[in-house]
Amino acid sequence: MAASPLAGTPYHLRHAAVATWLNGGVPPTTVAEWAGHSVEVLLKIYAMCLDGTDAATRQRVQEALGHRNR
């Protein structure tokens, strides 16, 4: 028996890596390439991993629009 659910199977390790990349802010196009997925498949499988990124995403949009934090 595995000491960690992440070590249960190679699939679990792969899933953990992809989820970590997405949560770390690696663009989905890059993650899809690294994982060997299309972006469409990646987002269908891993969309739930993107929860909690709203604030960081809004910040990036504001910076792209030239707005500064006040």
C-alpha cells in the first residue's frame, strides 16, 4: 500500500504534476503540451484544478490594461 495517495499509481503522480503546474500559473497551452493533451482535453479533465485563481487572474488582467494597484 502506498504511503501517500499521490504515490498510488503513475497516473496519480501525473495528475498531481499537471494540477500543480496549472495552480502554479503555467499557461494551459504549455501544460497541455507538456502533458500531451489538447487544451480542450486538458481543461475538461483539470478544470476543477483552476479553482481559487480568480484574484490572480483579475490582477493579471488589470496589469495588462495598465492599471496599477492602489
